[in-house]
Amino acid sequence: MSILAQIVADQRKEIALKKGVISEAQLTAMPLYDRETFSFSKQIKNTPLGIVAEHKRRSPSKPQIRLQSRAAKVAQGYEKAGVAAMSVLTNNQYFGGSTEDLLLARSACKLPLLRKEFIVDSYQIHEAKAYGADAILLIAACLQPDAIQSLAQTANGIGLEVLLEIHNKEELDMSPLDFVQVVGVNNRNLKDFSVSLETSLSLAEHIPTDKVKISESGISSHNAIKTLQDVGFDGFLMGEHFMLHNSPGEAAEHFIKTFAP
């Protein structure tokens, strides 16, 4: 079983357990559920560099990034730095995150927040809204086309935008984009975890022009951003590059201030 398949299988078990404790109706009654959301896609388009800075403690390929980081403090630093939005990992088993990280980030900043999770059930979308998210991630590699359509429509219906993540042209071609605002190209190979910007460069022209385009993984230099901007990318999801520093916010601020177009 691949690592992605294992994560999804574990995720489904966790969702079943959560449903037994907190119902979907209880999620929709939580205080943040009815808040007016911020536009993830517009903020990427309207902010210089369009950086989506990530909060991530660890990953399957890197078991120690910043294990003791505090989501609220990181959120405050990212907002001060001038990033477009923040991505919050909420998967605990593989990434050391939680929905509490999302809630704390929401309490600490006014950035659009992306819930970065392996979403396979509409319950997780309502959970995202209840804990302060403005957008959700859907991963084409672990969803069938009808599931992408249904989950994205559910998200839009409660005011959340959708980032659809793809790894190749086949995933792009099979994915319905009716309710997707942002298409993200992940440069990481899921089989061996290698990273190549060529993935984004080769797919840029195939993404519909009415979608905001972002490139994910392996982006750590100004030159990489300039190269990707030249082929039409609007934004860039950056996590490890900032989280490996003692102060992710200061690292993001320095990166943005020293960028020369």
C-alpha cells in the first residue's frame, strides 16, 4: 500500500470515530461556522508574490521540521510578513497538526486560512468551516472525479473556496473544475518524494486561465518564483523553507522584502 493510500485509510477510520463524538449538526452550530470567510483566491492574486506560507511540524519524508511550533505565533509572524494566505496542516498522525492549530491560527490573524488535510468526506469540510478555515484542499490523487465535484460543491455551498492539487496532466484532465477556484501543482513525486519544478513548468499551459494557479513544494528561491511567474503562476505554497527557521514569520518577511522582480 502506498503512503497516500495508507493515510487515506487511516483518515477514514478517524472520521468515523469523530462522527461518533461530534455530529455534523454540532459542527454547524459552532460559533465560527457562520463567519464571513476571506477569499483565498483573490488574496493570492492581489498580494505581491502570492505566497501561501505553511504551518507544518513534520511530514512522512521529514519527521522533524519544527515539532514544538505554536500555530498562533507562526500565524502572527506570517501576517506581519505580508504573505497572501496561510496553510495549516491539521493531520496529526503524519504531520503533527490538529484542528486546534487551525482554530489558534484563526484567532491570531486575519489571513485567509487553508485547511490542508486529506479530505475524503463532507464531514471534514464542515469541520474546516467550524474551526475557522476559508478554503480547503482536495487532492486529485486520492479522489474520484465525482467525489471532487461533490466535495467542492459542498465547500462552495458553505462559503469555502477549493484548492485542487494535481501531480500530472492525467489528474488535471480527469478532474471537474466547476467548483474549484485554485489549481495547485505539487512538484513532489508521491512515490519517491523527489521534487522537480519541471512538474509545474510542464503543466502551467494546461490549467484553465480562469483558475488561480499555484505551485507547491520545492520552492525556496527567488529565481524559482520568477521562473514560475513567467509561465503564469499566481502563487506559491511554501512551508519547509520557512518552518525550518527559528522564526518562520521573520524568514518569510526577509524572503518577501528581498525579492527583486
